[in-house]
Amino acid sequence: MLEENHVLEVLNRIFKEKLCDQTVEINLNTTADDILEWNSLKHLVIILAIENHFQIKFNPIQLSNMQNIEEMVNTIIGLVKSKN
């Protein structure tokens, strides 16, 4: 079963890589406003990397409902569970 801590760890790796900044640290409360490099183009790159890693596909409503990393983590866990 996929756990919140594991998803957060993976997301931290993806964010560091896609934002080209190894100092970036995200937590459950992080929003796009908290990270200068997280612009709309980088958001798309991050979303695609997440979908590829977890082999999931976000729908537009899910994407618009994610206001912070905690909501992203919960959405990922839900999509992985529904896939199995």
C-alpha cells in the first residue's frame, strides 16, 4: 500500500530534479506560491513526471482542486488505489 511519506519523498525528488534546484524542500503545506521556480511551465513538467512515475493520469478537475502538496499526495494515493 502506498503511504503518504513515500509519495512525499518521491515528490521531493521530482521537484528537485524538474525545478533544477537541489535545495527545494516540499512538505504537505507547500503551495506553488512558496517556490519561486514553480511556474506554469514547470507545473506541467512536474505533473507529467508524477504521472509517469506513478503510472496515473490526473483529470483537469483533480488538477484544479490541488491547492497544496497534501492534496496532491492524497490524489496520487487515491488514483494508485483505484488502479489496483
